[in-house]
Amino acid sequence: MGSRTKARARALQVLYAWEMRGSSERLQELDRELRSPRRRPPDPEVQDYIELLLTVIERERAVLDARIQALADNWRLSRMTTVDRNILRIAAAEMLYLDAIPLRVSLQEAIRLAEWFGTEESRRFINGVLDALLRQLEPEPQDEGG
């Protein structure tokens, strides 16, 4: 498993705990609190990416949630499962704010998280929402004909 995949999975766990605790704590502080003192810390590359994701999500959560809400036909954020909602936040943060990550990689990684942590319906739901975001963000192919 790659370091960014590990970081995404950890970020999802932090976001899940954050929501279960009432969404009042700072995400980076919660990440530090949840790390077990008996476990070896994640390697620096993984931890750096966890912190980057959590920072972007915390800073841009209103924008991320609005974009997700607009793309999730007939689904309010509050009706989504906690796991699905936070997978969508992670992927949307990457797609909208982290240019180093190819859009399709973010989509595929979100589907992977949905398969690991979501329900039977999560994969299709997340794919549908993120595919709509992908279509908004990818440039239209240029007609090369004359």
C-alpha cells in the first residue's frame, strides 16, 4: 500500500472520529491525540500527507461540502453515511486543491476507501458524485477537425 493511500485511510479515520465527537476539535490535534503511544508513528511521508489533507479539509470544509452537496442528487450531506461523506471530502479536497494528484487518481483512491470502509452502496455512490466533479474539472477535449 502506497504512502498516500495509507494517509487517506488515516485521514478518514480522523474525520470519522471528529464527527463522532461533535466536530468541535481541530483535526490535526485530534490526529495527534488518536495516535497510540505504543504504536510506531507513521513514516514522515505518510504523516506529512495526513496533515496536508486535514489542513485543506479543515480550511475549505464549507466549500467542499457545498460542492459535494451540489453534485449529490437528492442527497443532503446529513443523510450520507459518515464514511461516505468523509471519503467525498478527502477526494474533493485533492481534486480541487492539490494539483500534484491527478484527478482520476483521487477518484480511484476514493473508490478504494469506499470498498474498504463503506457499505455495499458506497462505491457506486462515491463514484457517481466524484465522476460529476471530474467532468466539471477536466478540460473539454478540443475538436481538432476543421
